[in-house]
Amino acid sequence: MIKCHLSRLMGERKLKIADLARDTGLNRNTVSLLYKETATRVELDTIEKLCVYFDCRVEDLFEYERDQSSK
């Protein structure tokens, strides 16, 4: 399972979804899906914009977590 840490990164900076969408030029719905961890796919351009904005690495934004049922 892939976990997205966008909500944590946004919370640390007290950002709203609308603020991040405006600042990055990303679609509000895209930001919302990532924030709620309901996105099923993410464009590389989106990941790049978020990493640049938060000055972070991909692994700071996403984390692979092994599903207990797949062992």
C-alpha cells in the first residue's frame, strides 16, 4: 500500500487545499484526492511540483507500506 503524507506536510505549514492548489497550479481535486489518500494514480509532474513546493524528496511525500495480507 502506498501512503501519501501530503496532509501531514500541509498541516505542518497550516495550508488549506485551496492554498496549495493555487500556489502550485495543481487542480484542486488532485490535491484533495492526495490529501484524503484516495487517489488511484498520480502524474509525475504532480509529484515534481509537490516536491519542489515542499522542498522534499519523493520518499518524504510517499511511503510504501507492506500490506499485512500480502505476506
